[in-house]
Amino acid sequence: MITLYSEQQALHCNIQEVLSGELVPSFEVAGRTEIVLKHIMARGLGPVIKPDHFMIESAARVHTREYVDFLQVAWQQWQETFPESTTQAMPYCLPVRRFRSICPDHIEGKLGYYSSDLTAAIVEGSWQAIWASVECALAGQQLIQNGERSVFSLCRPPGHHASQDQMGGYCYLNNAAIAAQAYLDNGCQRVAILDVDYHHGNGTQSIFYDRADVLFTSVHADPSWDYPYFLGYSEETGEGDGKGFNLNLPLALNSHWSDYEPALQKALDKIAAYQPDILLISLGLDSYEEDPISFFKLKSDNYTTMGRLIAELGLPTQFIFEGGYAVDALGTNTANVLEGFQQ
Ligand code: Q9C
Ligand code: ZN
């Protein structure tokens, strides 16, 4: 299986985030994808390729043009406004209930307008990394549409919490959604997304919620008990044309593989019935028992089984990297999924 990876993705970092009320170093670090790359190579899973360049227009098919343009200039605007602030651009005031949905002129207001939380800071190299991450997704999509049966887009920063016009949850542009739309724009009729990240993929759900040409399925922590809290409940089944094309399978905190596997099988059955041209996996590994910010109990071996179950669908499959913060085990667990898929 070919892996798509770009070193430019390391130019982005979140400096700090809030964990249980304390400011701590961010969990979303460049070392995450570096260790995955190391294990992919050590296990001989296949060639690693740097993606070609792609045009901004493909991102604007699922995000608003204003949002994509803003991401490109946010750091520069921040520096012009706060020349003494050299670490990170961050909002603090967001357009929540009873505020107007209006884009202010001040950079701090704009950051709030385009954010769903405070975990997606912008630093000097963020845009280069964000775009390189999208390019890994789009290069993978091209390979699949040129006949490859499976690819792994080793994207960072992740994407599944980013909606049409909001960053959040370490995500800026939605790599999986951009790839899904690119498949449709290049002749596919139906794309299925299986999101196995521990957190609900609220951004991806939002983008395709009223559409029947993308099926979104997700197994994740009950949002009543963990991030993103305000989306990801089982009664969210889609709206308008999209009614019936959104499947949320929330699980209780502390779920083990014995709880996880039946939910995963439900998602896989739904995907099989949908008969998609392509399967996209939002591959988060934060369901691992030792993940520092998550509360599922999956073990390393379970990821091999996960890969094998996904392969049973027999579909052209693109894996897109999302979360996972137990850095030491991240390489093993990711490679297990891909190896399980190929066995
Ligand atoms: N400070 C992804 O897995 N909440 N994003 C962190 C600890 C945000 C996770 C709580 C979690 C976002 C792609
Ligand atoms: Zn996650």
C-alpha cells in the first residue's frame, strides 16, 4: 500500500491547550506522524510518496472560500495586530447562542468566527502544513481513481472536526471531506466514510448532513461524556436528501473491543448496503487503551482485526490519518490496521 506523506506537515504545532482547567503542552505534535512513518517503513508496508501540488479550489468545494482564504492570511494579520505576540494566534470569544453569526473585522474576532473551540491555534508554518495535509489526501484520491486498490494518506494536522467554515479539535481543513468531494467531482456516484476516531467527526457530518451521495458512519465516544459534546448523538440521521445517510454509533466511556466490534460491524453493514464506489476511513487511533486524552480500551491486536474487518467489504479504500495521542504505540497501532487490511 502506498503512503502519502509530506515533511511540510511538521511546520505546524499547537503550543498549549486546556486539559481539565490546566494549560498543558498540546497533544497534537509532529512526532505523531513521524513515528507512524517510521513503522510503515520498518514493516515494509510499501512506498512512501510526497504528494504533488493541488489547487485551492478543491478545498473550496466543501469549505467556504472566505474560510480557506482566511486560513492563509490569519498568521500575517495576527502579527500585524500583535507584533509582540510571536507564539500563536488564538481566539477567545466565539459566536455562541444568542450572538450573531457575523464576521468581525478584528483578527481576534475573525478567529472566533471561524472556530468551534480553542484547540486550533495558528502559528507561522500552519498554513503550509494544513495545505500539505490536504495534498496528501488529494494525492491518495488520485491514486485510487487511477486504479490503486488502497492508499494511506498520512495527514497532519487532522481534519474531521473542521466544518464548512470552522476549525476546532486540532483540525483546520477537512482532509477526508475534501477527498470525498474530489471522488464525486471525478465521476464517482457514492462515497462512504467510516470514521473510527475516538471523537465524533462533527465536521465531516456537518458537511454532508443533507446529502445522499456521501454516507457518513462513525463509531465514537458518547458525546454526552466527551468532546465534541454538541454533535454525534445517535438520533442524528441526516436531513433533507441526506435523511438516512448519517449513522452515529456512540459508545460508553471505557468501552472494550467486545463493545466496539458490534458497533463497527453495524457501520460496515450499513456501508455494504449503500454500495459505494469508494470507502474512506477517517483513521483515528485514539480509541487505544493508553491514549492520554481518551477513554476507550482497545488493544494493539484489535487494530489488526479492525483492518481485516474493513477489508472484508472488498472496496477501494483510502485511509486518512486523524487523531491518536499515545505517541509510543501510534506507529504499531496504525501499521496493524493497514497490515490487517492487507492480509
Ligand atoms: N485537552 C482529534 O482527535 N479536546 N481531535 C482535548 C484535552 C480536543 C481531538 C481535550 C480533542 C480533539 C482529531
Ligand atoms: Zn480524536
